[in-house]
Amino acid sequence: MYAPVERGNAGSEEKRGIADWIRYGLTALLIAVIALILWSQLSPRGAPAPPEQPPIEER
């Protein structure tokens, strides 16, 4: 019974490696999406201000 278990573990280790990369990719995508959402909510408030300020200073 030990031999089949060892063979099963050897095959599952490769699958686990692939699954780990998939999990890392999904977590990275989730973090990136959350960061983009937060950044997009903050950037529109600050983006219009800088273009408006230089013309006022020039005038």
C-alpha cells in the first residue's frame, strides 16, 4: 500500500505545483483589480485639478 501512495504523491506534486501557480496568478489578479479600482476612484478627483491650476498661475 505504501508504493501506490508514494506514486500518487509524486504525480500530485506536479499537479500541486500547477495549482499553486494558478492560485498565485488568481491572487495576483485579485490584488491588481482591487488596486486598480481603488486607484481609479482616487485618480479622477486629483487628475482634473493639476491641468486647471497651471492656467490660473499663468494668468
